[in-house]
Amino acid sequence: MRYLPIGELADKARVRASALRYWEERGLLPGARREGGPEYGPRPQSAGSP
């Protein structure tokens, strides 16, 4: 799975990007990568995860 820019994810989900940011702030979505802007994708596995 590739990471999606927030605008592309918002378009695919048919919601506003601001809604995604709000849900992230509230803990309803995992945090986004922010190297060149927020991108959403698979959660990284931590060393202790199965």
C-alpha cells in the first residue's frame, strides 16, 4: 500500500481534508507522515508488535 497525500485521500473518501485533520487530532485516525505534507497509509510496525 502506498501513502496518499491528504487531498487525494479526502477525494477518495469523499470528505474534506479538514475533516481528516480533525479526526486525526481527536485520535480517530493514526498520525500522518509529514515529510512533504501530510500523507496517510499503513501503520508502521513497532519492534514489539506481532
